[in-house]
Amino acid sequence: MISPLLFLIAVATTLSAAPEPVIGSITSGLHSILKNTHASKEYGYPTDLTRDLLPIPVHSHNDYWRDRPFYTGLSKGCTSTEADVWLYNGTLYVGHDESALTYERTLENLYINPILDVLDRQNPDSPFLTAPTKNGVWDTDTAQTLYFFIDVKTSGHETFKAVIKALEPLREKGYLTKLKGGKTVETGPVTIIGTGDTPLDMILPVMDRDYFFDAPLADLSESKYSRIDYRVSPIASTDFVKAVGKVAIDTEPVLREEQLKSLRAQISVARERGIGARYWNTPNWPVRQRNLVWRTLLQEGVGLLNADDLDAVTTFF
Ligand SMILES: *[C@@H]1O[C@H](CO)[C@@H](O)[C@H](O)[C@H]1NC(C)=O
């Protein structure tokens, strides 16, 4: 605790000293300009909602559990989000299990409408435009897509059919990544990936669609998945503990030789087909171990890191 007298002396000394250039310090005049220009018309622009946010290759795991689904991940720059969906009487509800569902927490309210709103802001109607835009959610990288994993919890075919229908507002505006004629992928602001009980037979044989499949990363070499490449599955995922193994230490190298070998083999099979890898069920604790595993996964070239603690993962980059 500094005494008031000492404080006054300190202030007086500072004021009487000859002005010297100081890095990171501002004059009262500049301070006043900064304060008064804030949010004024000349200093705002239509697509500034996500200004200053840098997208990071992170999947906001169990995103619908967060205090503010979708928006929290967006504010951290996470390029991937997730909703578990349950079909009841024609409506898709979002929640981890049945007891968590409410009439308000629908896929439409928590994800479709918020995503639509952000994209409408990033793609304003303006007399300055010489061509229509298809900007993504991040103002700093408008070409970056947002991966949206939709985890089907109730009967697969029926529920995924409802998902395809629920995407209509995003589809209508041209915001979805599309497969055209089974050949080319046209990346849009949002890439939908069905997971959980999403049936592969509703995706693999469809040549023109705007939804994709979360393939089993560790099983891509099996013959039944031989036809899967980025056009079916832009990201493939697996359980880290099952596919790579339990991590026992928190010193480098954090993976044993054979674990690293499995990891590299899986990532490389995926990469040959243009698929990004994602591992869930990576260690959360001890923090040092979690970070070493994240670092290893990034070094080995995963497509997305799976993270529960978004504050931690943003400071990690
Ligand atoms: C679905 O509809 C049935 C029949 O109207 C009703 O009994 C049931 O409570 C509804 N389910 C929900 C979750 O509202």
C-alpha cells in the first residue's frame, strides 16, 4: 500500500521532470481523441463486429454447453463449433442429454439464427460493392470457413433429414460450403459436418450437397472407408486415447515412440486424401501434459485442436 503523501511526491516528481518520449504512454490530448472517436461514425464500418479477432484452428468442444453457445467460440476465433441435436415432434433441440433440453434451446435459436445474423453483418448490402460477397464470420480473414459439427443424437436418418431442412436459411443466402457434381468443393462461410449418428449413406452417394461427414480418422484405411476423401469428409475425428493411447507423463517427448508412430500414420492417411485430422478426448489435466499434447498435435499437422478451455487455448497460440 502506497501512502497518499508518497503518491503526491511521486506525481509531482513526474510532472516536473523534462518530457521524455515513452513507449506505450499517451498524452492527455491523444487520450481525449481516442476516447471521443470511439464508436463514432468515421471510426466504425459495416463489417467490424469481428474486427481484431484472429481465427485459430480450434474446435470449440461441446460448444452448446457454454454460457453463450456459438458467440463465445466466435469471440475466441475458434474456426470450429459443435451442437448436439435431438429431434422431437419436428423440432431440433440442442443439449448434451435429454434432461438438458428446453423449448427455447433449439438449433435455430442457438446456432442457425446467430450464424445467419453474423454473416449478414459481414456481407452488407452496399453501393460500394462491385460484386456480391461471401465473406466468412471473421473480418480479418474473410475466406476462412467456420466448421459446424452437428452431432445427431436421435434416430439418424430422420434427424439428419431435419438438419438438412433446418439449414435452409443459410443455404438460401449461399453461405454453405458445397459439393458440386461429386467433383468440386466450393468453400463457403460455413461448412456443415454431420457427426454422431449421422448416416454415411445420406452423404457419400449424394453428388450435389451442402453437408459433409465426420469420418472415423483412425479407420480411414479400412476398405469400407476407401472412397472417403475431403469431398465427403473435410475433417475426420477420433478418440485420442483409443487411437493413440493414454498419456502417462508430462515431460517431453510426451508421446512414446509407438504412439507418435500411430499418430503420424493416421494424420498422413487423412492428409493424402485432403482430410484434416481432429482428436477428441485428449488430456485436459495436468495442464502441462495437456499443452504438450496440443503442441505435439499441432507440430504433427492436425487440422483442428479440440479444446474445452477456450481461454487456455487462445493464450496457447
Ligand atoms: C410431442 O407431441 C406429443 C403429442 O402431441 C406430446 O405428448 C409430447 O409432449 C410432445 N413432446 C415434446 C417434447 O413437446
